[in-house]
Amino acid sequence: MEKYSGRMKSLKPLMHESWYEYLLPFLCSEEGDVIFEYLKEDNKRYNIFPESNKIFNAFKVPFKDVKVVILGQDPYYTKGVATGYAFGVNKDFRIAPSLHNIIKEVKRTEGDKEFDKTLKSWVDQGVLLINTAFTVREGQPNSHSKIWNSFINFVFSTLNYNKSNLVYLLWGNHAKGYKKLIDENNHILESSHPSPLAKGFVGNNHFKLTNEILSKNDKRKIKWI
């Protein structure tokens, strides 16, 4: 691992130490090289979001605390918006359309209170908010979707091997396409995507149902709002 000492040092502050131990074998491998070399070259021609110090923000939640996984597609492709948490937006930016519907569903079942649009409050309670691509070019959605495939597969394998009774929320066809990677010892809730272009997200009861599952498994409920 000596040749990766620089990368190891730069990655360590970007995620919780427990995730660092799990993900390091991939990130400091030939497969990891492919991703980081691609990003290095792409960054010479394009603005890449989120900022490099936020790419792995989702992994700030301690591994042992993860109990819910929400799967997004890729980060927001407008400067300054992406937080590194799937669907979350930085506090200085307006609420994105998909997040608006997420908030609408939360308030429908949990009450009309002030909402943390960064979604950090969810992360702090054990919600893993991961996109299937961890970076994107400015103005070009899905531009990095392929380069992260091997990594997201590794993340699923890591969760399957070390965790059980997780609640996975799969919204939209893209997220549902990853269902085959989830071990049967977990719980899966599926619905349409929260995008205004889709129909059926509001009313899916996913936030209420998630807490019911957590309660049955003697886990603390998520305070969604």
C-alpha cells in the first residue's frame, strides 16, 4: 500500500474512520486508480461537483450506526448545490424539485415542522444517503455514472457482508435496478421517483413504514423532521 500513501492520507478526513477501513482496499487498488485518474483528467476540462472534500460525505455516518439506505442517482450539477448527501442541498440554495416532494411526503406523515434541507440531520441518525455516482460534470447529468459502477457495487457488497435488517428506499427505476445487489436479509421499500416528472411518490408512506420496520427490529426511529 506504500504507493498509495498520499491517497490514503487525503481520504482519511473525508469519511468516518470505520468506513475508511472498509473502503480503503477498493479506493487504493487498480479499480480505485481508474476512478481517481479519470477525475483528475476530467477536472482539467470541466468543473466537477461536489467539491473534492464533499465527495464522500455520505460516509461520515459511523458504519455501525447505518440502519437506512436511500439511493439517489448522481449529485446536483449546478455549482454549490451538492452536499455529498443524495437529495440534500446546501443551505444557501433553494430546495430542488425532487427534494420538495420528499419534504411534502415527510410533512404529510410526520407533521409540518421546520425541515433541514441539507439532510445532515438524517445522516446523523444513521441514514446512508448515497448516489450511484459520486461526482458529476457541471451541467451534465449522468456524466460520471459509469466510472463509479465498480465502487457502488463494492459498497453494496460491504453492507451485505457486514450488516443486516437495513431498510433500503429505492425511488424510481434507476434505484430499483440495484435491488438485485441487496441481500435478502434486509428490507426494501420501492416507489416512483420524487421528481415532479414522475407520479406516485407523495403518498408512498415510506418514512412512516421505515420507522415501523426499525421499531420492530428494536432500532431507534428516525426523526425525519
